[in-house]
Amino acid sequence: MTKLNHTDCRNYIPIDVAKGMCHAHGDKIILADGDTCPQFEALPKCKFCKNFTDVDDKGIGCCEGFKVKDWTYADLKAVTCEHFVK
Amino acid sequence: MAKKLVDILEEKGMSLNLQYGGTAPAELTDREIKKEPTPRNKKLRDIYFQTLSSTTCEFTYWYNRKFKEMDGDVIEIRRAAALKNAFVHSTPVIFPGEKLVGGKAPYYRGSFPYPWLSEGFFMAKEDELYQAALAAGKASADEVSTFGAGGGNVTKSFGNVVSISGKYGIRKEEVPVLTKLAREWVNKSVDDVGHKYEQLVPEYGIKENVMRSVICMFDSGYTLPQGREVINYYYPLNYGYDRLIEMCEEGKARVAGRPDGDGVAGMDRLYFYEAAKLVLEGIQAWYLNYAKEAKRLASVTADPAQKAEFEEIADCMEWIAHKQPRTFREALQMTWMIHVGVLQEDSISGMSPGRVGQVLYPWFEQDIEAGRITEAEVLDLLESHRVKMTCIDCFASMGVVAGVLSSNTFNNLTMGGLTRDGQSAANRLEMLIIEAGITCQTTNPTLSIMYDEKLPEEFLLKAIECEKAGTGYPAWMNNRGGMEFLMKQYGPEGMTLEDARAIAIGGCLETSPCVWKELTLNDKKYWIPGGAGQPTSVGVHFISNPKVLEMVLTNGYDARTGLQVLPPHNKKLETYEELVGQFKAYYEIVVDCLATTNNIQHDIWRKHNMCIYNSLLKPDCLERGQHIGNLGYRFNATFNVESCGTCNQINSLAAMKKLVYDEKKYTLAEMLDALKNNFGFKTAAQVGSFSLEAQEKRDDDTGKYDEIHADCLRAPKHGNNDPLVDPILKDYEEWFCDMCRKYESLYGKPMYACQISVSTHGAQGASTGATPDGRLAGTTFADASMSAYPGTDRNGAYALFESACCWDHSQSQNSQMNLKIHPNAVRGIEGAKKLLDLTRSYMRRGGYHLQFNIVDSKVLKDAQQHPENYRDLLVRVAGFTQYWVEIGKPIQDEIVARTEYEGV
């Protein structure tokens, strides 16, 4: 798995593709690609899901969580996914 | 050093004076009215100023996945299920400090691609994108801190961000996803399927050349298939979503298996009601996901005030997911979510809130009376609403977003006008909406006043105060003229005078059909207006009038592309009448090929990609059980023909008439030779400036064309109440407005004239050679349709108005007039009254639209040199207000050059 950054964290509120706010640090604006901190809490994403398999080098793999399987991608947020399994 | 036109003219004693009515002071003059938003909204707006336009594939992915899964199902159901799946799975993001929540994508200024509409422009860029993604990884993420010029536009890739179309940023890890999604829509998108069938039109070959030569700016069927229309918030506001779902169930039971005499579309009603129900369920889940996220944030927030705000958001979203809103805040939040929800459904610009100050008045009135809210609290919410609306981005190709939209989305909020029973409709909430437009200056919603003699002075002067803040809004629209147009265009579909009084503006200044609906709140009844017509962003968009004239002069040949665009006419053009006759003949060929091919694109759209959510919101889809594609809307004759460059075309015809045909000072061949050689000048692209005054002579120029060029520049120009020019405009307008009605939309309705330029006068000017009015190759056309060319209106604003009103504006959906005025000219209460008098005089004369830039041109020049100091500078372009830094240079140059009035 590639190195984690702030976009992988539940405390991160994305403003745009490059930066966001950290709710664990008083909503301070931080760069998306910065290193994570001890308060890191994984955001539900396909790459953290047990149903995500056969991942290729571009981060595209298979989602086996739904009745009909299909491809998905590692960084898709799964906050609202009914079949996300940590 | 190459000589500039401005210096050459000075030598000849014919300075290009871009000021009228005096001389502006040497120092920079700031705007008179300056106010600030509340600290909350200032912070939220400041975040916007730092935000990059960002795109993600999340909505696209979930839509695509379900659409594939539903293969073989009825198309309406398939599309609705896909939309539902996307809404249900959209990640809710709430930004601390917001009172109004919700957005188009999980970013502050987010958007997403719609490959089912058009995937071509991603595919063409696939290799480039992927290579950029690879290369960009080597760059430092610190580059982001220097990103600023260009506002939020991601003009180049950096760090883990890849630029798409010079506008949107996408995370590097999503690039393979974008291209994979795009590949799955090859030969299936509206663009591809439409293209397959448009080629069956006999005149397709001409159409392709018309597009390549940029006589026409873009296809409307798959780029922006909806928009420039007025949304309707009535049904959710009056009934709540639970009741709407019940109504869909009742509709299904009523129509299932029963065509009720309609053998073509009667059976489709079942599918529409089922599709509507599915989308409504998706919308409810989407709202509830925000409620859940607000609760989660409340649970991890220590600050009691912020925690309480998250809890209030959760309560609001949970309630409006099911029921009619109880308070002004809930109602405003609901209208915002409806608005964003519709924008999720399609690539749309110009989805206008309409007369939202009248729609929300019932809640405002009752909350104020009950002491549930203060005006200061309402103002705070309205400012938040402005920031939210400004965050709307539209994802489309560069040609559309940059060349037409200047990155704007034209969410036009209309005020004033008349009530259903013919009284002034202006109200106290609209006064606060204007105040929010002053205190929280943002691009959206842009504001429009439906000017009517019945509007109170206090309201009009409040609007003038807003003008003096330099916001570029509100625009002034002629209420009576607009109603006349609506009655003519939609009378055959049953529009009544009462309906016409519900008029509002969709997009920049597109007169749109609306209706009244009766709303009940706490047993009190109100009539509220809302949109009831199809989009007006559809039809033939935009035709470059000067380019058509160029085709006449070149026998249909385009030197820039080397194409024989139109069939050679082989006429000698010996008389002015023959010249004008050929102009009209060529114009009709252009409109005809664009109308037929765009009809096919739109037909594919309505069959494959019809809107469900927007349909169910507008009268009378829910009652009829039919979506937009089956003529569910009350009014459907909305397709139009849009023109660009009217002023340069008229000025060119005037120059030809005087110099070649009447006085015979030059032969046609001499004029053509001068035009072909750009009067001895370089092209605008070579010079790097797109305004006339900055153009430079070619190094090898011998001065051969100096005299003819000077004569062309000296020839009579539009905007001076001139007896040679005004009849040319009148003749053209009467022909144009009549001609458009000869063409039929796919819905079997007559088209009509639409005369706005948006930003196309930049791109279409760039692709047009020198014109007989003395304009040089590649320079931007005059803005709008009634504005004068920069520096050529030498008899003052009232002469300009006389010229502009020599024809009946109610024959057209709109006409457009922009004026630039130095702040000193309208200073103080006396200046405010003069500005109102000026506005009134144009409206009373029959002008349709008037808009002001109250700005010192020197400020604009300074902003070009130092954009980093002007992130918040607003200017009026042509129908919309935009941040200066987000406008392309051709349009910036044109705005700088516009005649600056030093007195009114």
C-alpha cells in the first residue's frame, strides 16, 4: 500500500485537491499530501475494505461487497457505502 | 520597435479616446460603497478565494456502476436508479463555520465529469493526462502555496494534482479512474450517439466546417444540455419529500397499464413516476447523510458553540429530508439542496434560482412576525447563500467553460417585477438580498431587477446602491418588454397574462417562462413564482455575425483554416443590397445546418439522458406523469438562435455602405485586399493583446493601407444616433428576429432570437479576420449586442440608447447593453439618482437590458499588471459578474477598452 496522507484521515475536511482542514487540530488548513499525525483515524475508503481485491498498480481493483461485482478504486471514499468492511 | 495603432492614430489627429464626458482623474479611484460580510461569511468567502477548482470521480463512479448493472431495463428507470445510487453514496462534507451545508462534490468548489454526456475530451487527453500525472509527481507540493494568479483555476499540474483543461484539478490517483470511466462510454455517450446520427443530415458537411471555422461556438446537445432556465422549488417546499413520494406512488397506481388515449407516450407515465420516486429516495438519503455527518462532527467537537451548530444542521437536514420546512433557515437550506441536486443531474450552467426572495417570503414573514429570526440573522444566512452559490462549478470542455462561460455558472436571482395580480412584487426580503449582495460581494447569485414602473423608489435606490459598490449587479431587465416576448412565444402553449407576470431570468439575461403556484404555510396561502419551461441554453449557439460577413466577402472561404466553409456564392456584390442579401442567405444556411444537427443531439439527450429530478420539480410533469423529453413541462418552445458580434457586423456594413457603395471611395477589391492584409498590422495573437488600441504594425508594412484603415475607423458607428447606421441595425434586427422563427426545435416549436455574447466575443473575435469597421484580426468583438464598440460612442449615453432602441426589443428573448462608468460620475445621492434616471430612460425607451461596470479603468489595468492584489475584484462581463483574475485575457482587454463614461 502506498504511503498514507491526510486525505486518508477521518479528521481531514477536504477544501480542494491540494489542501483541507484538520478537525483534530482546530480546523487548521493543511496540505493534503502532508504526513499523518498520531491522531490519524482511517477514513473509510475502498483501499481499507476487505471486499476490495485484485488491485493493480494504478489502484484499480475489484469490489466484491455488492451482489453484482464491479471494479472500483483504492481511493474511493466509502463513508456512505453499505458494504464497507474494515 | 513596432508602431502601435494608438500612436498612428495620434499622429493622424484621431486619437482613440476611451473616455467620454470628461477626463478621469490621474490617480486610481476606488468604488464609493464598501461594506463587509459578517466575520463568519468573510471567513467562508476567504476560503473560497484560496480554493482550487477541484474535480473527483465519486458521483460519476456510483452512477456508472448502477447504470451498467441495470442494463436492459427501461431507460428512465435505469437513469433514475443510477442517479439514486450516486446521491446515496455521495460523501457529505461539512465545513466548520457553515450554517448552510451541501455541495456538488466533496470539495468546497467541486465538480465531476459526466462521460455519459461527452467523454471525448477526456479521451483525447488521456495520454497527456497520464503523462502529466507521472511527471507531476516529481514536483514539490510547496508549489501550491504560490498558486494564485488565475484565481481558483488549476492552469497547470503540480505535486499530486493534475490539471484538466487548464481549469480543474484532479488528484493524480484518480486519473486512471477518469480515463477508465470515459472509455466505458465510448460510442454510448450523448455526444457519440448524437454524432453518429447528425451525420445523416444532408447538410452535415457544412455544419462541420461551420464549427471548425468557429462561425458557431459549440454544440448544445451534449455540452450544456440544460440551463439558462429558472428552477422551481415549489413542490418540495410545499409538500415535503415524503408526500412527493406518495404522490408518485399514487401516480403509478393511476396510470399503470392505461394509456388514457395517448398511444405514443401514455404508457411512459408509469416509468416516469417510478423514476421520480427513485430519485426522490436518493435525494432523501443524500440529505440524511449530511445529518449523520453533522452528528458525527458534533460528537467529536469540543467547542460548545460549534457543537451546537452541527446539531442544528443535523436537525434541519433530518427534517427537510422528509417534510415541508418550518423556518426561513430550513427553507433556504432546502432551496440550496434542491439547486445542487439539480446541478448533479447534468452538466448545467445558468440554473437560476429565479425570484427566490418571493418564494421564501412566506417563511421570512412568519419567522419575523413570530420573533423566530431577526433581519440581521436573515442577512447572515443570505451572505452564506452567496458563498455557497459562488462555489458552484460546471464541468465541461475548455472551449465551453473558458470560451463561453469565463468559468461562471450564471445562477441569476431575479427581484422586483409584478405579483400575480399586477402589483409591485418587491418585498423586504429582496431588500436584504440586495444588502447581502453589497456586504458579501461574490459572483453568484448574480442579481437582476425586473424593472417595472410600479416598483417603489426605495427599492430601486437600494439596487443603485449595490451598483455603486462596483459589483456589476443587479442587471436591469425590462419587465413589460419581457412579458410581451413571453406572451408572443408561449401564447400558443397557453401562457396567460398572469403567467407572464411570473417572469424571471434564467442564466445571464434569458427571459424564461414561469408560473405561479399556491403555497400553504401554517394554513396561510401565498402565490409563489417558479420556472415552468425547458432550458434556454439549447438550440443554435453562438453564431459569429462578423464571421458570416467575412464569408460573404471571401466567397465562403475561411483563410484561417483553409476550408471552403459555405458554398461559393460567386456574386460580384456590386450593390449594398446584394451584399446584405448574401449575408442573410449565408446566415440562413448556417442556422439551418446547426438547427437540424443540434436537434438530433438533443433528441438523443432526451431519449438517453432526460432529467428526472429537474422534471419532477417543474409544472406540469408530476401532474402529467411525463418528463421533459415527453413535453411534461408547461412551456416547451425554448430553443433559440444566439448571435455574437452584432455591433461589429453593423459597423462593418455601415463602413461598406459608405466607403464602397455610396461614396465609392474604394473598390470592393481594394477593401478586400486591405482586410486580407489586416490593414498592415500583425494579428492580435502575435501582439499578445486583444484590444484594438494595442495592435502593432507589421515590420514589413509600407503604409499602403493606412488611409483605408483610417477611413474605416472614421466611418459612422453604432451608438451615435446616426441616420446611416441605425436603419442598418433596424433592418438586421427585424430580419433576424423573424428569420429565427422559421426554424423548428425537435419539439416542433419555433425558435427565437437570443442576443447575448457571454464570453464568446473573445473566442469568436480571435478566429475572425479584420473587419470593414477597422477592427483588426483576432481582436475581441464589442461585447453584448447593443453595446457600442470601445471608444466609438461619441455622443453620450442617450444617443447610444436611441440607436439601441431603433427596433422593437420584445421581438427577441433579450438584447444586451453594458456601460462602464467612472465611480466619480455617480458619487453621492445625486449621482445615485442620476444613475437611476439613466436606467429608467433606457427602460422607458424600450431597451431590454442595461448593466453597469462602476469602475475606474486604471484599476483594471493595474489588476492586469498585479493580479495578486485583486483576488476579490469583480467586473461585469456580458450578462454575468466574474472575478477579474478568472477571466481570460481577450475579455480582460475588451473590458479595459470599453468606453468609460466620466459623467451621466
